Amino acid sequence: MKGDEKFLESYKKLNTAQKEAVDTIDGPVMVVAGPGTGKTQILTLRIANILRQTDTRPEQILALTFTEAGASAMRARLASIISVTAYRVPIFTFHGFCNEVINRFPEFFPNLLGSRPASEVDKIIIMQEVFDGSQFEHLASFRSPYHYVKPSLKAISLLKREAIGPEELRARLDGEEKDIAGVLDYRHEKGVHKGKVRGVYLEKELAIAKNRELATLYESYEKGLAKKKLFDFDDMITTLVRGLETSEDLQLILQEEYQYLLADEHQ
């Protein structure tokens, strides 16, 4: 078969460890390697091998990556091996897959019913409104009232990617404060600075105070999104994760639909 010829041609170029990853069809497989070492090629060959060795349908293999460019490259590589069958394999970005599931099964995500993804402009406007209605000490600039808008959005995005909400952020900050309070060398014990808090701890306390304001900002931002029936890009992953955690029906549907899950550039 032409597909087998293409597969074998690419397979022969792999080293022993790479071949082992491609040959291991069932069970978990992790390939840890640096950029440009052929991870995507291994993943596409593994998909091709699953189709060669099992009766799995292309639609039952889910492949995920981080960028649209990565998804397109994966599709093109797979098509070069298995031809048009590659276009039947679901290949998504992580966010794209989450959006797909949320749109297909809105009944499992009632908090998003009637909502739409927020654009960058939407997010900036909401954040500006939050700053207008708040008084911050550390996230404030008299010369430029919106100076911290974009940095705050970036920080919230990073927190959401780690599934950290405002309350969990506060809890972590409480823990950091307790850790600082318990150190033995919190204050200088002698010299001209005797009795004063050491600089390293002052910096940590300042960072905690700033992040407490960020938690308040984060909470207000979430309320602003909800009020305008919007959700941002990073909400998609956390929303799907929570949906899977709380709905056994959704778990079963997706488990039956996808027999294999492969992730490129897992982070």
C-alpha cells in the first residue's frame, strides 16, 4: 500500500528510542526532547501506526497542540504519510478543542450559555472599567491610570493557565506571609539597621501586597466578564476541566469518542 510505503520510508529514519515511541501503540508514552528533535514527526508516525495496526477509525484519534501553526504542520505531515485520511483525524489546538466541546455540549456548561469569547478590546475595556472603579496603592500610576492594564491581563492569563482563581491566589499569599513571619532573621539584630525589617523580606512583603491587589483586580475582572456575557480565551481550558470533573456523562461521551489522545508540546 502506498500509505505503508510512506510510513516505512519515514520510520526507517528514526533512531531506536523514536521507533519505540512509534511502536508503543497502547498505554502512555512520553517523549522528552528539545526543539527540532522530531517530536512532531514521532507523533504523526504514531497516529499512522495506530491506523495501520488497529481497527481504530481516524475520527477516534485526538491530537492536540498549542498553536494553529503547529496544528497545520501536524496535519500536513500526517497527510504526507496517510494522504486524505489525515483530514479525518481531529487535530486541534488545546483551546480550539475546548471551544469545540463547549459549543457541542452547551448543556454541560450552563455558566457560558449565551456568552461569547472576549476580544482583546473587550478585555482591555473591562480592565479599564475595573481600574476606574477601584483604588489601588501598588497597581496605580498617577501619570497613566491604565499603566497596569496590560500587565494585569497578562498576569491573570498566566494564573488561569495554572487554574488558579482569585481565592486560591489569596490562600497562597496567606501561606507566603506565614512563611515570612516565621523566619528567624526577619529583622536586623545589630548595627545601624537594628530592629528594621531586612530588605529581602521587605521586597517579598511588597510583592505579596501587590499580588493581593491583583487578586482583587482578578475578581472584579471576572465579574465584569460575566456581566457582559463574555469569557476570555484562557477560560476555555479551565471550564472544560471543571465540566469533566463534575459531569460523568461528559467524561463517558468523550472517552467513547476518542480512543487515543496525543499531545504535541505538552506544557
